[in-house]
Amino acid sequence: MHLEKEFSVGRSREDVARALDNDETIAALIPNTRVTSKGGGVRETLTRVSVAGMQRELVKRTRSLDES
């Protein structure tokens, strides 16, 4: 699957990156997702999905701009 969307934002790249690096922004943009841990520059999220009638939990670790 490939999804590409482009839009203009009246903010600097750094401002946008900081907004997207926010835990609440991530949870709002990705349904059924919550941040489970954060520290050392890494954020872990858990997303609950239903596939073929079965519930699954997807865990994702990403680098965070915030080193805390």
C-alpha cells in the first residue's frame, strides 16, 4: 500500500516536526493508538487493530525529538 498526501502549512518545518512529535497529536491522528513508553529519545506506541475478525496489537518504536 502506498499513500501520499501533500499540503501546504504556514509554519516552519521545525514547528511542524515538533507538533507531530507530540504524544497527543499521534493519538489523535492514528485511531486506537496510545503512547506506552517514552524515554531516551524513543517513543513506543501501541495500536489496536482488527484483522480478519481477530484483534491484534501493533507496537511501534520511533525516534522522538524530545530526548526525555
